[in-house]
Amino acid sequence: IGAMRREVQEREAALHHLAFYDDLTGLPNRNQFRIDLSDQIEEARQDGARVAVAMVDFDRFKEINDTLGHYLGDRLLAGIAAKLETTAAGLQARVARLGGDEFGLLLSAASIHEAREKLEKLRAILCGALEIDDLRIDIEANVGITVFPDQGGDTETLLQQAEVAMYVAKERRLGLTFYETSQNRHSIQRLGLMSDLRQAVEDDGLELRFQPKLDLETGAVDQAEVLVR
């Protein structure tokens, strides 16, 4: 009976690890990150504290992965995760792998200014070269940040805001940026525009128009601007 009980316990522990931890890096996964964030929000709410939620990803990772192959790409990810975990520990932050080359961090901060200082320090440490089998690979991190309760009050809102800010940091080459409401509106507008454009292409709903341009000295039309509407 004792052996059976131990076997059942070992299986339950293995299933729990699969459900809440990343197999490649050993870090908590997105499921566990949500739980940790929810717990930290409750603690901060009781203490009147702040929680900074950050998402981090890396430039050109797909290109690196395609060039090196998945085996070396996975080793690079494991190296990044180890460096991130060590750095986060020094800042008393929790870290998780959310998927692909995307990582999440949670840290307590007395102010938004303190959160920025800590995460700028973390990004500076992350950016640079990692060596994999004597191959030096430069990595560049993009960090998006949101803060409870200043910018969001619940788990899903904070996760969505941090991800939006991360993509803005990446697209605009900012390196690190805090979430702003205008970023979210821009993201939603672009998503709607892409859907409308795809539908217009399928429905043959695009029209080609020529807008004439006059030479003010001669009054003649000497150019035309081509528009798709």
C-alpha cells in the first residue's frame, strides 16, 4: 500500500509540474504566473503596495532559431532563462516563461520610478552576448511594463496591458516602455483595420483611384497620386 501511495504521489507531482512549469527552462509557466500575479495583487491590495508586471521578449529570435536550428535555439533560450532568473533574484522579482521567447516578471515597487529603475537595470544586464558552443550571439530585450493599481486592477487586465506595452517597445525600438491607454486603442484600431482590409480583399472591395497634381506655374496636370481605397 505504501509503495502504491508513493507512486500515486509521484504521478501527481509530475502532472502538477507539467501543468505549472516549463519543461525546457524549469521556470513557472503562464498558468503559474497568473496564480502568482493574483496572489501578489491580493497582498499588495492589503498592504497598499504596488506590483510591477513586466513582459520581456527578444529581437530576431525566430531568425536565430531558424539559423541555428531548434536544438541550439533551445539552449539559447535556456541560457537566457538562467540569466534572467539570476538577475530577477537580485531584484527580488518572480520570473516565468510564458511561451516562445516571451518571459514574465513580477516585482514589488514603492513607486513607478522604482519599478523603472529596477527593470532598466535588468534589461541592461540581459542585453549583450551569450555564448553557445563558442558561438557569441547578441541578444536585445524588449520590456513592456504595467503597474498595479495605477494602470490595472486585475490579473487579466495587467497581463494584457504588459503585453501591449512590450509590443510597442519592440515595434518602436524603445527597449522599455510603460503601458499607456493610447497604446491599447492603437492596438485595437490596427486589429480592426487588418480585419477590414482582409475582408475587402476577399470581397473585391478595393478601388484604384488617381488623384491629379497640378503644376501651379503652368496649370497643367503633370503628376498623379495613386490611391487604393
